[in-house]
Amino acid sequence: MRKFWVFTPFVAFLVMGVFLYKGLFMDPSKLPSALIDRPFPSFSLPSLYEPDQLMTEADFKGEVALLNVWATWCPTCKEEHEQLNKIGLREGVPIYGLNYKDDPQLARDWLQRYEDPYTKVVVDRDGRLGLDLGVYGAPETYILDSDGIIRYRHVGEVDEKVWQKLKGLMEIIAAEGEA
Amino acid sequence: MIPELGTFSTILALCLALILSVVPMVGAYTGNKLWVDYARPLAKGVFFFLTLAMALLAYSFQTDDFSVVYVAQSSNTNLPWYYKFSAIWGGHEGSLLLWVWIQAFWTLAVAIKSKNLPLDIVGRVLAVMGMITVAFLLFILFTSSPFERFLPNAPMEGADLNPLLQDFGLIVHPPALYMGYVGLSVAFSFAIAALLSGRLDAAWARWSRPWTNVAWAFLTLGIALGSWWAYYELGWGGWWFWDPVENASLMPWLVATALIHSLAVTEKRGVFKSWTVLLAISAFCLSLLGTFLVRSGVLTSVHAFATDPERGVFILGMLIFVIGGSLLLYAIRAGSVKSESSFALSSRESLLLVNNILFTVACAMVLIGTLYPLVMDALNLGKISVGPPYFNALFVPLMSLMVVFLGIAAFSRWKETPVSLLSSKLWLPGVLSVVAALATHWLYSGSIEFWVLLALLLSYWIVFTWGREYLTRLRIRKDWLANMTRQSRSYYGMLLGHLGVAVMIVGIAMVTVFVEHRDARMAPGDQLEFRGYTFIFDGARKVQGPNYVSDMARVRVLKDGQPFREMFPEKRKYTARSMVMTQVALDPGFTRDLYIAMGEELENGAWAMRLQFKPFVRWIWLGALLMTAGGLLAASDPRYRKQDKREAAERGSYA
């Protein structure tokens, strides 16, 4: 029995090594989400702008929109913020914010300093909603349709390339809704 | 000519290291004493030639020899001489040379200080250290030589050292950290030598204990210096960011901390032997991983591998060889190890096992949190950040639990400790901690914050439990002064280390909860008042430095309305790289720091200023210094040398 156990560190290392090595050369692939084509999980959480106001999943209905999971402690969020400003402020696309495991005061300071691309921001201070949503880490961006159904999920930074793809998807989803 | 001599010197060191890694090893196997005897002079030779190489590189820096690529990249004629010196380890190539030079230094230290160890063990240990040196020297010579030249056209001026690195903290931080990283290779080599020789007894634990303590002390110091540097140089006033680079140094520290405790059990009781060996191997492997992850740039982006495939492949190969090889050796040899004694559930052995498990789990958490974004990026699943919430949520409970057990351990005994004894000794310190924590907290702030209360409680718990244990020792005989001096240096080292933990916890909690900052637009004459201090901005003026121009502000500080001091934060522009740097003005104090950083220049001589009041922030580094002192004190305990001498004499008489 003992003879067997002493091999575990070596085997663990091999497995990790093979995985990492393969990973370095693997094809791009999508991250699946269990919630695709399901309604946005229900919640009741304060708004960032008016802490006394509670928001619910109904606030995310009405039009095809992006939902961006972000936090001030997340360097990648800062990198993508310019792009979000472009999408939200210059192109006028509605973006809902989900401020994830963050200090609301810091979040407000941040939006004041770097411009605010969001139409609404919900405060998920202890990460409960993030858990329901299956958030891996910040940032993540979702496409919601006008009924508040999650239609697409992107993990990681949104840059111009990703945005062009998301934009195409949003146009298709909007056309579906009208048809 | 000089840089070529540097290359030759490095090549000669490589040749000697090659012989060092083969001849004594073969000698140890065949029982050829003459061959093993080569180990010590070879270790000296490697050290000599690497010192020469370092000196030649230093010379190239001091004489502004910009025909050397590395010098041109990280120095400049206007750089002050001491930064020209520390610029040696300001980049990838030079810091690798520093790394391998320190490795040679440790090898030399083992060669000199191992007079009383069995010769075949000395041969094996030095040979393993020689192999590590060989691997690094090959890496340096084939992919990252600091002596490479621009020929025939050398630039007239160098690109200057990154201004972030032009600072005292960065002169001392890398050497201290590397002393720690590389020092763990001694414990690693002893472990490998013990596995190779098949003599995995308590003796190897005793031999490697003082070395591991010294390495751990330097690692602690190195991490603390890095944190201190980030605090005053980066201008945000943070002292720990859970940055991948920081995590890379924290992981070996966590495992090394487990190791120094586990070595104690293995030495005293002869149990956990294979576990301790595994920790020794892991600690050094994590150091290697840390060195390379930081230096290769893989942590900031996996694409570093792609941009420099030669280095990437070499690093991968070396990590697989060292980590895979040593774990395989462990798997083959450690299976037959038997414990020399048994212990009860309630015993010092069990408590130290808890320590080991908690530290290992903490390290695994940090490893997962650090590598996870990297794996995501590698799999092309996007760039994500795993932030402080993750690390804090896992780390704080783990360490709090650790401290609870640390207090209980004060009264534990080897083999078996009756629970009734523990509870009879622990209730008083427990009650005292609660009372003292509530009282201190109330006196300081007049309100109760959960985290501060918890931190104070844990700190007092350490102080009162270990204090009581110490007092018991003082009362053994009548003469308390004699009792005091009778305690060993290792014991005092342990007390200091644990006290350091208590001090650090206070610092962390106080500065996290009670920090106050103000971001303000300040025109000349404007005042700002908080926490009993008044800050008056007198305006900024231009100042010319050796290799920068700066806007230096003058801020007068009044305390309770009385003039207190003047502070001079700066915004420097380094000319060679036209990089703008914030130079923070600090008023350090035992119970609080005042911290002023300049932001952007606004209209009419006004500036955006950030003022911070940081209570007890110094305690964080004070705690680390206490731990460092504790580690060094424990390592200097004469009992290690006495015991080795006695055993050497016995071997001599039987021979």
C-alpha cells in the first residue's frame, strides 16, 4: 500500500505536465455554460448607483444587451474598460454591470475615474449571484435577449475582435426577436 | 576583452561543475575516497570562477561598456554608481548569473561547514548541488548570456535601468530572495543524497536543519523587502497584491515553513521521514518554478513561450528533469522507509502534522489561484483574473486556524499529551486573550470591528500561551537568570519566530481596517485635515536629479495644530526612458505612517494629491524581521555542530 502512495506525487506531476503541455498547443475552444438558453437566475440585490434600490432579474429584460461581470481588483477588467466605454457610450449598446465581490465605494470611484459604460449596475458583494451564474473569474461577458434569457457567454477580456463577434450575435438575436 | 573573459570564466565554472556533479557521486558509489575528496576543491573552484564572472560583469557596468548588450539594455552613463552595481540583477540575464553565483556560494558553504559529516554524504550532496549549477550555467551560456556583445557597432548610450528598480529596496531585495530560493537547494540536495544512499534516517534531518533555517530566514526577509519596496515605490500604498510574482515567492515560503517544522519532528522523533523528504523536494522545486515563472515572463502572458521558444523549451526541459527526476527517485526509494516511533492523537507530533497540512493546503490554494488564469489563457479560453477575494477568502481562515493550533502547541509534549494537561494550561491564556483583545481594541478605536478583534485575539493568544510556557521554564530552578540562559538558541529562535507571527497579524489587520485615505485637488495654500493631522500644500517646483527631472511638492504637516514636519513627494520623469514615476513622501512611525503620493498636475499649480494614514503598517515588516532573526538564531545553535562532531568521533573510532 505504502509503495503505491509514494508514487502519487510523481504521477500527479506527470498528469499536470501533460495537461499543461497539451494546453500550450491546443485549439481555441468555447467554454460551455450550463445556463445557455436559460433565464437569468433570480436575485434581489442593491443597485450600485442607488444602494437603497433593490434590483431583480426583471431589470435585465426589455432589450438585447450585454451583461459584464467586473471588479476593481481585476486587472483584466481595467484593460477591457476602454473597449466597454466604446461599446456602451460611443455605440450606445446597453451594458448591464455585475459588480462582483467588490467594495461598492471603490466601484463608484472607479466608474467616476474611467467613465461609466453601464446602464445599470447590480452589486453582488458576496458573490452569490456570480455563483448562481457560474462565474469562473472576472471579467466575463454575457449576451441577454429581450426576455432576459442568457444566449451567449464569453470568458475573459472583450477586445475589438471579440466585440465584433458579439455584435454579430446580438444582431441575429435581435432579428429573431422581431420575427 | 573583459566581457569575453567573463564568458570564459563562466565556461570554466561550467567545466568544474560538470566534474563536481559526476566524480564525487561515482566515488560515493564505488567507495573511492580519493574521488569523493575532489568534491570540496571543485566546489571552491566553481565559486571562484563565478565570482570572477560577477566581478567582470560589474566592471562592464561601472565602465559603461555599452558594447555589452545587457549593459546597454539596463544601464546609462548618468546612473549613480550604486545603481550601476545593482543593475547587474536588474534584468533576466544578470539575475540568472546572480542566482547561480549564490548557488555556488551555498555549495562552498556546505563544502566548508561539513567537516564532521560522513564523507560519502558530503560527496553526494555537493554533486547534486553541482548538477543544479550545471543546469543553470548551460541555460545561461546557451540562451541568456549577460556577456553578449553588439559588434561591431556599439550604441553610444544605454537605455537606462528601469526607474522602478532604481531604489534601495531593489538593491537588496533580489539577493535576499535568491539567498532564500537557492538556500533551499541545500535541503533538497541533502534529501536527494539521503534517498540515493538509502539512509533516510534522522541524521539527514539534523544535517539539513540549520541550512534550511537560514534559507527560510532569507526567504522571509526577501519577501518582506519586496513587500516594503512595493509599498513605498509603487505609490498605491498597498503591501501585498496577490500578484503572480508575489505568489511565486510565497509558495516556496509556505512549503519551507512546513519543512522547518517537519524537520524538527523527523530529527527528534524519527517519524514523518518520507513526508519531510517530499517537502524538501517540493520547496526547492517551487523555488525553481518561481524563478522561472517570474523570469520567463510566462506569468504575465503564456505567449512569452512563443516569443522566445528557445528559453521556454529549455526551462520546460529543466523543470521536467529536476522535478520529475526527484519525484521519481522519491517514489522508488521512499516506499521502504519505516517510522522509528509511534505517537498518540494528542501529541506534539500530531500538532506539527496539522501545521504541515495547513501550510501545504495553503500553498496548493495559492498554486491553483496563480496557475488557473495561466491555464485558461493557454487553453485559449480567454484572459481572466483570480483576484484578492479568492486568496483572502481561503488564506485568512487557514492561517487563523493555524494560529489557534500554534497556541495549543505551546504546551504539547512529544509522544503523548493528556488533553487534561492542555486544557489546564490553556484556559488562562484563552481568557486573558479575550479580555486583552477587547480592551486594546476599545481603547484604540472606541468601536469593535470583527476582523481587528479576531486578529488581536489571535496575537494575544500566541503571546500569552508561549509566554506562559516560557515562564514555566524560568521557574524550573530557583535562579531564574540561570534558567534563562540555559534555554537553547533554537528555543529562543522559535519564540522570536512565533512572536513575529503575532506582530505581523496585528499590522495586517490594523492597516487593512483602519487605513484612511483622501484624494484631493490641492492648490498652493490648500489644507486638508484628518486623523489629527493638517496637511498644507505649499506648491510644487522643478528639481533636477542625476538622470531625471522632477516636480517636487512641499507639504507642511501640523499635528494637533502644532508644526510637525515637512514632506516632499515627487513626480519624477526619467529622461532616458521618458518614464514618469511617483516618489512617495513617507513619515514612518511605530503606530502609523503618513503617506503622500502625487497624482496628475492640474491647472494653476494645483495637483491631484493622495494622502493616506496607515496605522501599524510597519508591524507587518517588523514581524517578518522577527521571524528572520528567529530563523538565524535557531540555525546558530551550537548543538548541531557538537552532535556532528561526536558522531564523527564515533565513526573515527570504529573505522
